[in-house]
Amino acid sequence: MSTGTVFDIQRFCVDDGPGIRTTVFLKGCPLHCVWCHNAEGLSGKVQLYYSAEHCIGCQICQAVCPVQAHRFTDSGHTVDFSRCITCGACVDACPNESLRLAGKLMTAEEVLSEVVKDQPFFESSGGGMTLSGGEPLMQGEFAISLAKLAKERGLHVCIETSGFCNHETMKSIAQYVDLFLFDYKHSSPEAHKRYTGVENKIILENLEFLETLEKPVILRCPIIPDCNDTKEHYGAIAALANRMKNIIEIHIEPYHPFGVSKYTALGLTAMYNSQEMMPKDASEQAAETVRALSGKNVIIS
Amino acid sequence: MNYHHGFYLKRLKDTFGAEFHGMSDPVREAHLFRKTLELYPLHIEKNDLIAGWYGYTSREALESVYVPEPEPVLKSTREKRPVDWLRAHGYSPGGYDRAHHEVDYKTILTRGIDSYIQEVENELQNSENSEEKTEYLKGMLISLKGAERFSTRYAELAEELARNTDDGADKARLLRIAAACRKVPMKPPTDFLEAVQAAYLIRTLNCLSSYTCCSVSFGSFDQYMYPYYRVSKENGMTEDEAIAILLQLFRMLDNTSGNDCALSVGGVDENDNDATNELSYILIKAEKKSKLRAPLFTARINRNTPKEFMRELVSKELFEMGQPSFYSEENCRAAVAGRGIEPSVARNFQISTCMNLVIANAEAAHGWGCKVNCHLPLELALNGGKPLVGELPLEFKTKPRTEYKSIDEIYTQYRSYMIELFDIAMDWNQADTVLQAKHQPNAWLSALTDDCIKRGKDRWDGGARYHNLIIEMMGFANTSDAITAIDRLVFEQGKYTIDDFIKAAQANYEGYEQLHKDILHCDKYGMNIDRADRNARRLLDINAEICEAKSAENRRYLPSLHTLWEDVLWAKGRPAFLDGRLSGEPVNKNAGPSTSARRAGPTCTAISACKINQIRYSGGQALDVHIGIRNMDSIANRDKIAAYIQTYFKMGGLQLQVNGLSVETLQKAYDAPQEYSDLLVRIGGHSRYFRDFDDNMKKKFIERFKIEEGAFG
């Protein structure tokens, strides 16, 4: 029985493929994009997540913690994440949901039983299940099992992926996936490595492989000020889309800062911590440039 | 101009009271209605296309004739103390309901008021009439004839204004109004302007006759107005001209009724084909343009509702105004038929106010009938016949007990207490309604209600074919969640006793934090978990059965899950519940789950709500969901919301209120995060609960939303 670490199952998702979708977020990612807004997806392990906004200062967590990870001082509640063994004692005790565990070990069957609860909505809207993360293919075996089970239940399956996985994993999952939401983060190999931690060679090979299978792909392009908001990058997106017939649509994803606070909640430091959203006219200009050069359907999501 | 209203014209009564002294109740009340119609200040504003403004031009002018306190309520001769005790425990028995009415506009427009006068005069010729019936018919006649004076006054005012203007176009416009008001509502209208004029005057007369504008509705406006619209269109009326008439109608409604006057679009024809028409679309355009509270825009959705119509209804402009409320044609019809009404009659149901389903031509509907505290019988069952807090010194026939081995035993005891509480409340309600109907009858509304002329009776006093009372089940989800938690933590795990639950709730869970947390972690209705949803259904089936058993003759008690805003206001006065809800916290809203279960998301909420036998709750209910989609301009996204709505109806839902993101919603969520704990915001594939943003990010999100979405508010 295949098991994996899941950090969320979100229902009524409208941006993760066609129709109404239920998106399963798997933990762990081989990339470390500086702008990542899903910080709980970076590590493959279960993590403590502390929302300071909801802490009422009752100090119960301090009392039940076996490793003294929680401290209350004059400056308030501090969490020493390096001590935390994610036993969950503080989570159980917290009266105001200030603490939770990001990540839960689940079998593919358990996940699917949650997903299929929404089947009436999939049927009426042409929706289905989307695998996301993190990088869902980092838990390749689990992701493949889940996608296979979903197909056996007749569900439409999408996967949001960076494309950074070995060829065999991509080959295996492709047979169970109807639509790939494939990230395209940077056109320059050097810059790709600088901003994501990995080169884009494997990613492009996997994208080309999907073309040979004629698997439909939506290219998802995060646009990050001072990282990849250049005409050269927009031109490269368009060129790629023009070259590959299986790219059916391009999504421009302008930077937003709503994921920055998650880093603090996990005891991490955001590498790209701009508090400003990308201006609307800048994202519209990016979309317009790509649209003009590619002739494909380009939307801002 | 804002006009101020005061329907309790005490000065009027003081002035004319002596004139009508000694007359029978229906004749006296009819004369007072007639005097109101003769004396109430009327207005026609610059550029008006139809007449209809009324009221005082300043608060001071109103106060010179208006005494805010209502007439002394006629005292019921019945013992009231048990009812007062029940009130202290959130069990409101209601009483005579002046508001919540709707008439059959289609028939009235077709016939004209003159034909009702003729019918009453014919009935008066019946030599077998009792004196009581004759007096009631006289009251009807006075009331109906008063309508002619009212519309003629508008005609005279328009003619006077026309005489005083040199502008040719202005004069023509005013004379058009005058001509319409000399004709309608006494004679049938022949074109769109006359029909809208007639409908608005009839509605105004309905309001004035009942001394309230609250919840006085219009029904399926696009259906009964369509023939008149077509005539005008064939005679050259443009879409802009039709919209201008509707916008004035909406402005006048807004001045008198807020957002409780329902106006429906959509529906089916006599062969069950979709009946959406050109006027339906024009009404949506007018509604989007008006941006007013009124009317309460309601959409009747059937299996064949066109995709294009759904796209027009699922729009950013409407959602930001909290409009429309969606109703399932097929399920609502089944619910009305479930009351024991013939299917051929049930198909004519109309939507009235915020959730009533009525047979407009033949019903006296008590729309805000009785609020039932669903949690109180559970308290009595578990606490030896006593409420958790305070006293309830009633002598119950139910034998008290405190020991239970299963939830089956708890349900049996719950049912027994609920029957006793319901009997006390409804017996009082019935007595009060009949007493009021006899002494302050409404002969105008009764004349427009089928059978009342033939019977010579008030609609509330046996005149109407159907006499329905809505029974609002307050806090049902909290109550069933409490039973689910007891089942889990007491009977299954043995971790706590029922006494632990009672002591903890009595202490508002202070000192019982672990139990509180354990309760909150139990399965809840609304999370699409069968165990919890089964308890909700079981509880509601028991309560429905009690309502059905109490119904007799033409009087029906219709269970409802409607809470309006009482989920917050009513709940403020309620102590802690056994489901972990703290003192003063909101209870579940309408058919939705309790606060702690809301975050399961809109699909879970919808599926859970459809596990309830909604058809049996024909008193009406809405399911309120928040859809956090930012980009409502996208047709794909609108289609997804439309699919959600239609799936809910396919699964058995009656009514759905979808709240999209708006500046107003976000601001409310900022100010009261607990009440919007389920508000999920989505941006570029990133989803988070709004409450989880820190303060700075919440402000940023709202600010950004205002700029990007061009939202008003």
C-alpha cells in the first residue's frame, strides 16, 4: 500500500485545471525557488506550523512540550523549531488552532476517498483531481499510485509539476495524467539554477518527452520582479510555446507576497520577501507580450 | 428625496375614530384604510415615468402625525406565563404576522380591481349571508373602492404638474402617468408602463393595508409582465426605456422595503419548458445598473436553464450586492407539494421574501412564525428536565431522566420535550392570530386572496385556503453536533460522562479546556462525514414530524432552517451549548454548519446539506457559501460557479446563496474574523483562509482587491 506525506487537500479549486477540482498537495520539492509561496511544500517531512496571529498566550503548549520548544518571555511566544520533534502534543493542546502539523502520512486510498467525495461536482463541471505540492513527483511512487487509482475511478487528473524528476517517473505518471500544468520558471540555465537551485536541462527534456506523447500541457510561468520579468524571458516562453504543439495555453502568474508569512510560521526565512504585489499593468504587459509573440491563449492567474 | 413612512396614523385615528365608532371591526378598519389612502402625502418627482412615491418629506413632518409606538396589542385571554418562560430560553412563539405577504399579480393585473368590487357586490346579494359575513364583505368593498381614490390622487397630481410646466416633453410624460393612474389598477393594463404602474400601486396598497412594507413581495415578475412587455416592444419601446421604468421601480422599492421584497426571474412554463424570456435578461441588466438593496433578486433555476442565463446571474456585479438568491424550480415545487398540496397547484408556487415558498393566490403565510430553540429540548433531556442555565418552571409530562446508554434514548427524550414545548408555543400563536384577525382584519388583502370573498372571512381567520406558519429551527447543527460528540466521547470512547458535558457547558467551558477541544475535534455536520450528517438529519426529521403532526385543517406548520441574521443576534443571548459553542457565539446559519465546521469548504457543505431531507423543510432554507474566486470576469470561472449551483440542486437543494468576494465581505471578515472563518481567498493558485493572514497582509489584500477588481462598496 503506497503512502505519502500530504500537507493539504483543498476543495473547490478553480485555478488548477478545468472544472471544479480537488487539489492534493504533496510535501517535498527538489527545487528551492526563492519566490515559492508554498513554504510548507519545500520539506518532505512533517513540520510544526505556528500562526502567531491566533496565539492567545495561554502557555499550554509550553507545559505539554516534551522538548521545551515553546517559550514565553516578555516578547511573547517563541518557538525553537530546531528542538521540535513534531510529536503533536502542543497541537493537540492548543485551544485556538495557533499550532498545527503541516503534513500527514496518508495512503493513496485514503487520499482518494477524500477526493471522490467531490465527484458530483467533477461530473457537472468537467473537473477532477489535481496533484500539486511541493513537487508531487518527488514522492513519485505515491503520486503514480494516486493518479492510477483516480483514473480507475474515472476521474480527470491534472498534475502541477516543475518537471524536475527522473525520466522513468515522468513516463510512468504520464499514462494516468490528462493535463500537465508545467512550470516554466526561467529561460536562462544559469539564472534557473540561481533562483531555483537546479538547472533546467532535465525539466526541458521532460517537457519534450510529453510532446512526443502528445500530452496536453498548460505552461505556467511565475513572473517575479527583478528575477524573470524581462522581454527576453517572455520571448523564450513564446518561442517554447510555438515550438511545442502540445502547449495549449500559457498562464502568467504574477508575484504576490501572500505566502511570505508561511516561512516565519515554519521557522524559516523567506529568500524573496518583497511585500509588494506585482503591479497589474506589469503583469498585463507580460501577458500581452507573450500573447503577441505566441498567438496562444494567455491568461493571468 | 427620501420619504418617511408611518403607517400607524394615530392622529388619523384620533381624528376619525369617533366617526367610525360602533362599527363592526372589518368596516371600521376598512374606513381607516380608506382614510389613509385619501390623506397620505403623495409625490411625483422630476423625470418620473410612473407614479408611486408617498410618505412625509421630512422626519419632522412624519412625527407631527406619527406616533412610533404601535397600537396596543390586543391581549390574548390565554395564560401567557409559560410562553414568557419559553421566550427567556430563545423559544419565540411569534404571533399575528402583518408582513410577509404576496398576492397573485398575474390574475389581479388581468382582472383589474373593478372586477373584485363586482365580485364582492354579487356576494353581498346572497340572501343567506350571515351578519358577520355581510359586515366583512362591506369592509372589502370600502377597501377596494379606496384603491380608486388612491390612484386617482396620483392622476390628479400628475395633471396638476403637467398644467404647471411649459416643457412639452415633461407635460407629455406627466400626462402619460395621469392616464395610467386613471386606468390602473382598477382596470387591466394594456402595456408595460401601465402594468408596472399597476403592480407598484397594488403593492403599495398591500403595504398600507397591513401597516408595514416589510417582506411584501412581487413574485415571478418576468413571467407575468412579459405579455405587457411584448406589446410595448411591438409598439416601439426600446430596451433602454424598459430599463428606465424598472430602475424607477427599484428606487421606489428601495425607499420602502430595503431588500426584503422578492422579485423573481426565470422559471418554467405550463409544459415545464424553460420560460426565461427577454424581460428576464433586461431585469438582470437593470439590477446590475441599480446597485440598490431592493428588490431581493431571486432566480428560479430549472434543469434546462440556459447556460447564458446562468452566466448573466453568476456575475461579479450581482454577487457583490449579495444577489441573486438561487432557487431550484423542481425541488421547491416538490417541497410545496410535500405539504399535501396537489401538484397542479404546487407548480404555481411563488418566492416570497427571503425564503418563503407560497401559493400567492390562496395563502396566508406567516413568514416569521416561530423560532424554536433546537438545543433546549436536548438540555432538558440531559439535565433532568431543566435547562442548563436559568429556570423553566413548566410542569412537563415527560418523565425526567439523566442516565442514558445510547443516543437512541436521548433522541426519544428529546422528541418528548420538543412536542411539549411546541404545543405551548403554537397554541399561543394560534390564539393570538385569530384574535388579531378578528379585531384588526385586512379586508383589502383578503379580497385579493382566493375564497375569502366567497367565505366572507379574513385570510387569517379561515378565509384563505392555506394558512401556513414557518417554524425556524435555530441551532439545529449545533444541537446535532452535540449529540455526535456525546456519542463519540461518552458512549464510544467512555472518555467523559454526560454530566461532564453539562458542567463544562454551564461553566462556559472555563476549566474544561481539554473537553472543549475534544468536542471541537469531533465530526460535525457540514464536513460531509456521514456519522455527523446522519445525526443532523435524524434531529430534523424528528422536528419535522412534530410540525406535521400538529398541522390540522387549513393550518400547516412548515419547518424551516431559515435564520436570517438571527444566527448572530439570537445567539448573542444564548448560553454555551453542548457542542462546544461558547456563550454568545453565533449558531449555525440557515442550512449551513456550525462555525467550527465551515472550513470544510463549499463542496462538503453542499453535500452535507443535501443529506438533510430538504423537501420536508418546505418552510424554506438557504445554504450560504463563500466562494473566494477573485476573477469573476472569467467565463470559465463563472461556469464553474454555475456548475456548483446546479449540482447542489441536482442533489436535492432548495435554495443557495453564493457570496463572492467583495470589498464589503473582506471588510466584514477583517472586522469579525470568527464569523468568516471559512472565507478562503484564492490568488494565482495560492489559497489561504483570510483569517490566517496577518493584519498587514489582510489590509494589503483588501486594498489590492479594491484597485484590481474596480469594486464598488
